Amino acid sequence: MKGILILCLLILGLTNCGNDYKYNSKNEKKEFLTKLMKTDDKNLQEEYDKIIADLKTKADKYDDKAIDELKEWENLYFELSERYHKKINVDNLDAGVIDLLKNGRSESN
């Protein structure tokens, strides 16, 4: 019985190791951004900036998953900033990443 339990825990642990993104679902991202918009918490803003910077680094290397994640974060950010009447700050996006987001990987190669 212990062996089966250990095996299940091992399998569960291995399946969670494949993703290095903190917020995996769109709903988790939306909750995070909603809290950021409502509270203007500096710690949350720093965490958001770090997430975007990490995704930008990966997207610059043509990581398809990072490009998709960055698109999702960008879309949610713009949607929620409009809803909460927040000024949109795109300082954390540079022209290269914006081109990747608009064109995708296939046109940039």
C-alpha cells in the first residue's frame, strides 16, 4: 500500500515539473491582474514586471510557449486595464517582443 502511495506521489510530482510558469491558467492570470488593478500593490507590480521580463527573454529566443504566454498576459492586461480605468504602461515591452507578439514565430524566421 505504501508503495502505491509513493508511486502516485512520484507521478504527481513529475507531472508538475514540466511547467515553470507560476500562473498556468487564464483564470489565475486574470485573478492576479484583477488584484493588481484594484490594489495598486507595488509587490504585485514588481512580480508582474518580473513575469513579463522573464517571458520577454524566452520570447526573444523564439520560445513558442513563452510567446503564447506573453500574448495571453498582454490581452488580459489590456482588457482589465480598460475595465478598471487604469493607465496602460507598456514600458516593459520593447519593439522586438511586440513584433513577435503581432507576427508570431513563423513570420520572424
